[in-house]
Amino acid sequence: MRLTIAAIAACLSLGMPISAAADEPQPRAGEIQGLEAVGRLNIANRNMCTGALVAPNLVLTAAHCLFDPRTGARVDPQSIWFEAGLSGRRAVALRQVVKAVVHPQYRYRPSGAHQIGSDLAVLRLDRPISSRQAAPLAMAGDAQLGDTLDVLSYTRAHATRPRLKRSCSVLARKSRTLVMSCLVDFGASGSPVLELRPGRAPRLVSVISAKAAMGSRRVSIGTALDATLSDLIRRAG
């Protein structure tokens, strides 16, 4: 499996964090019920990624989102805001990040090759988000070759309204890395790869790390969730 990989954290001028609505009906991420837990990460008002609640006060995203793509320096966690369920100019909830825990095997390199298999980070929020606003995503089992999954992401082209990519096929799996048929764009780093089934709550399978080329075919790369995630959650919480 030979891949050419590109990191997809987006560099944008995002302005100040968007406020959460207080007294009006709250929008849903892309009007998709049950996915209010997915939100945009506003990183120092310069960069953006996507993240998802895995506990009331914890967000899962890609580790490379915590590094400045220009300098390679680690970003101050307190410069990051999580805009849960952002749709248009309103978020279901707005929280500041106070702590970030990165996968122990992760090493940042601008080339993107570092991301394979360990591109995970858990962010602790300054205060929990009520489950009435956004219920954390549950974890699914391992994805296998041929499985069909979905990706919900904020991107440079759709910075305030997420887009759902449906019916993404798992084309290959190697250790903790998934290669999928979904096409993703800048800003989709950290996006949840989901198992969406009728009548069931969405479940989290993987996290988007990069876009890539497998031969002449454009693909996306996800980091599978393993036992390390439980340790990251424990350390972050």
C-alpha cells in the first residue's frame, strides 16, 4: 500500500469565537440529529480542525491540529475553542480548551508521514457540555476492509456548516490506519469517521488524519481507535 499523504488542517482567518445561542432553538450540525457532538476547533483564530465530544468535557481530534503548520511549534491549548454543533453563526455550545493530551507515539512533521497510526489527541474543555445540548459519541468496533462509513467535517470551503460524506468504503487497513474512499478537504483533520445506522445513535470508528493518493486514486486516511484512546481519555480527564 503506497500512499502520498497531505495534512489537512486549514489555515484561515476565523475571527473571534462564535457565541452559543442562549434563548433560541439550537441548530444541529448540518441538521443531522444526534451529531451535535461534532464541532469546529477554532485554533488561535488562525487555523481550524474538526473534533467530536467523547465525554461531556473531552473532545477527540487529530494530534497534528495541535501544531502550528507554519512553525511546527506546539499550540497553546488555551488558544483553542470548541464550537459544538456549529451551524451558520451559532453553536450549540462554546467551550475553551484547557488541556491537550497527544498520543504517546505521535511525532509532528510537516510532511504528514508522521500521522499514520498515531494522529490522535484528546482535549479537555473548561467545563462540560450538557447532554441535552450535545451527547458524546459512543465508540464502535474496529472497521474492516469493505465496511461502509460516513464522515462529518468542517472544511475551508464549508467553515461554518459541516458536510456529511456518506458511504465511504474502507479500501485498506494496516495496523491502526484506515484508507477510505471519501474525499476530504482542508479543515477536515480530526473529523469523526462514523457508523450511522437507522434507529441507532451515531458511533465513532476513526478520526480523519489526512488526504492522500493511492496510485491515481484520491483517498482519505483515518487513524483507528485502539486501547491507547482509553489512556488518552484518562490522562486528559
